[in-house]
Amino acid sequence: MMNAAKLTSKAAAPALAAYTVYTLADLNNNSIYAKEVDVKAVKQSIVDVIDSNAEKREDGTSLTGTFVRLAWHASGTYAKADNSGGSNGGRMRFDPEASFGANAGLGVARAALESIKEKYPEISYADLYCLSGVAAIENAGGPEIPFQLGREDAVDGSTSPPDGRLPDADKGGRDKTVAHVREVFYRMGFDDREIVALLGAHALGRCHTDRSGYWGPWTFAENTMSNEYFRLLVEERWSPKVSHNGKPWTGPDQYEDATGKLMMLPSDIALIQDPEFKKYVELYAKDQDVFFKDFAKAFSKLLALGVAPVAGAKPWYQFW
């Protein structure tokens, strides 16, 4: 029988369990020897890493947004048509996934989690990467994200999905960018409302010129989860960025507010240019509770992509 750590087949997706990890051999033998994972303790350790790292930076930034991006990108490669990609495997540790352009800068997040993996070797990298995003969102004042363990680690990147499945910030025009956003998220099984809710994660973190080429935070409180991203989209005037620190802007096309301190990507602006997307932007801008409820559901669904649910149980994102 194959050890869980050697699972690389897409067909043998593991089942998610609340606090217990089972090996594939255990399940096949109908003999369960469970490895208990203290999820609460692991989450606290993730928060401790965020806090200690932020103290060292002393510039108001943190790993909060980076951990959310890690969880997002580890899961967002899923394709519903053939059940490929998704959060199972923890394959971003290896090439080719580690070198995908969309994953630039995430080596920082993965390295920051190594001390936690050493402390809790019973948790898989795949679970840890996803849980880091959950802990970051909750610690930032966001909603509680339903989460279950059970993802298994691949031994290499041979089963990584092809590059190009993660969303781009710009496709060279409004209509092309809107179509691209829908194509990426529809491929995973999300609808328009879920798309807008998930993009609300841009309330956290910022862009870096040495990673994506873009610059700046989306909000003035980049370590706080809120509906501020949507409020700013609706209420602020956004214009193309033409300068930076007194010099001409030479980076990719992006937008800035009147202060020049906040930014929006072309894919963000597309949300208020498309009528179907815009109605959800306006809804979330007015009601943070609705946004939090929808986001928690959609983010849970995202993290479960490519992982089989426990037999006979509804996925946690359907518990509402």
C-alpha cells in the first residue's frame, strides 16, 4: 500500500477530517491509526509568527496578506472539469509550481512556516499552507473560516497543474480582463457573487514591485480584514498611476486614489465596470456582515478544491 506522504495520484484524493489525518493505507486496510493535530495550537503558532515578523519589519506591513495569498494560490489552480490542481499535495514546495510567475514572493511565506512544520510534524504542508490563510484572516478581524484537515503531501512536483491557471491582474482591456476573471473562477466552480466575495481578500496586504511589478496597498489598514476594499472601490475616484516618488511610473498599468497612496489593479476596477460584479461590490460596501458571511463560505470552498469530502457529509462551505 502507498504511504500518504507518497500520494501523487489525482484519482486518490484524500478525505477531509476535522482534527484527524488518516493515511491512505489506513483507510484501505480499514484500520485507522490517526495522527491528532491540535488545530488551535497550530493556528496560534501561525499568529505568533505573524506578530514576531511584524515586529522585526517595523514598517506596518506583515505576513498577513502573504499567508492569505499562499493559501489562495495553493488552492486556486483547480479545474472542475478534470479535478486537477487544487490544495491537495502541497506541491508549491517544488518546481514547476514554486517558479510560477504568479507565485513570486511566496517563498517568504513558505519559509516562515517551516518552524511550525518542525513543531507540528503531524500536519501536512498542504494543510499548513491553507491553515496559514485561515489563521491570518481570523487574526486580522475577519470571519471564522470553517476548515478541515486531510490534505496530503506529494513527494515532488510531477502532478502540478500547468502554469497559467491563477488570475492575471490585467489582460489589456476592460472586456478582456472581465472575461479572464470569469474564466478563471468559473473553471473552479465559482459564480459571480463568490468571485467578488473572494476578491475582497484584497483588503489585506499590498503589492510589491519586486514581485508582481505593482506597488502599494489596497486600503490604509492592510492588516485588518474588513469591507473597506469595496467601500473604497465605490466611493473613491481611481485614475491611472503616472508617477511614483516624484518620478514617472514605469511599472504595469494600475490605478491610484487621490492621495497616490492606495492602489487598485485593472482586475479590481473591472469589478465596478461590469454590472453583474458591481452589484455585489455595492452590496458588500454597504454591509460587512453579508460580506463576511459570503467570504467565509467561498474561502472555505476554495481551500477544499481538489480534496474529496468525508463520505456522507456535506462540505463545510454548505453548512450555512
